[in-house]
Amino acid sequence: MELGRYGIWHGGQHYGPELAAGLEQAGYGTLWLGSSPESDLRDAEVLLAATSSVAVGTSIVNMWKSPAADVAASYHRLEDDHPGRFLLGVGIGHREATGEYKSPYRTIVGYLDELDDAKVPADRRALAALGPKVLQLSGARTAGALPYLTTPEHTREARRTLGGGVLLAPEQMVVLETDPEIARATARDRLAPYLALSNYTASFRRLGFTDEDIADGGSDRLVDAMVLHGSAVEVAAGLKAHLDAGADHVAIQQLGHEGIDLLPGYEALATVLG
């Protein structure tokens, strides 16, 4: 699949047909659906119907929430209606959010086995991955990895782990705000839930952040690393750093206050990113 160099990441509640069409017109290659979309994939169907050529992907369908058989049936429905445009991203979710969470690696392997049985092609699915073991699995069993809330340093190490010829498409949060204190306040609001999730805090520690960086809403060092902020030119430089570190594609998540019109910011970024 052709994903383009840059895409957009949001939960389904932030998208709509007009925004989807505007993002395609601005030149973004992929629209990513976050926040554990339902197994019927209706939100993805809305985005596909509102656009003509842009790819649509999930980032990610939660394995605990959505049975593989149901997701596979939805994948085939979308493939029949919009051939070649949908990439199924799946992942294990968060230990803290799932009462039955156990043996995550075996659960991932079993879920991928079920997708195999349901004839979902390996090259039309991708896997949420942060640590080396799941990164290796993403390269062996899917098109590649969808890391979330990482840095170019993580991207560089992930590429070493994956090797060449495997998709690496990290997500990157951004705030288009030149006042650093205002930008950090917006970033901290979005980061707050993740600072209590063990898979992300473990990832932060592997990147060299300390317990002090993670405590009390996150240090400026952590916030600035996880959420790019500044002018469109400054943010674009940070996004390009992922490509320089080995990413094939970067999924951009613009943060802002509730009700903000996201399209102008994405259009400004698209102009700078070319």
C-alpha cells in the first residue's frame, strides 16, 4: 500500500467527511483512526467513502475489545468496497484498561493466527509495537510497526530492530503554538493518561527518561520530547527527524482545545512539508 510520507492520526470523534476530504486535498497520504475503533470498522468506512484515493488505517483495533473474526469480516467488507485502500492496525492495548489482560505476547500471536485463518493478508495489517520483542513480531507477521508516543531516537532503534523493507510508521503529537508555556499546558493535558500506563512509562524509561521526568505531569524535558511544538516550520523539522531516523511514514496528531478547527493547522504543515 502507498501511505505517503505523512498522515493524520485522530479518534473517530474528531473526523468527519469534510475534514477527511480536506486532508486528502492537502496532500496527506493516510488517515489513521485511533482510540480503539469498533470491530465493525464503520468509522473507517466513513473516511473511505468521503475520500477517493487516500489510505485509511486503524491505529489501533484493540485485541481485547474486538474479536479477530469480527474484525476480519469488517476488513473484507472494506476491501470489497474500497480495494487496496485500507490497512488494519491491531494491538494489545493497555494492561490497566483490561481486567483479563494476561500473556500479552501469546495473545498477539494468537490474534494474528486468527487473522491468518480469516484470510487477512499479512501485508495489509500492521501491529502496535514499542519494545523490541513486539517490534520483531510486527516485522515477521505483518507489514510492520505502528509505534505511538515515541521520539526519533526510538524510531532509529526500531529501524535497527526491524531491518529494511518493513513498514515503520510512528505517531507524533504536535501543538502549533509558539509560546512554549501554552504549548506545554496543552501537551500535558493530552499526555496525562499515558503517564499512568505501564507500557508507555516503560518505553519512556528505555528512552532514558527517569521517574522524576514521568512524575507530576511530566517534566519539560519529557513533554518537549513527546509533543512537538512551535511554528509550522519548527514542527515540520521535528516530523522530518523521524524520516531521517528511518521511518517510512509519520502519523501526525495535532492537539488543541475542544472544538478547534484542525484543518487550517494541517494545511499550514502540509505547505511546509511539501
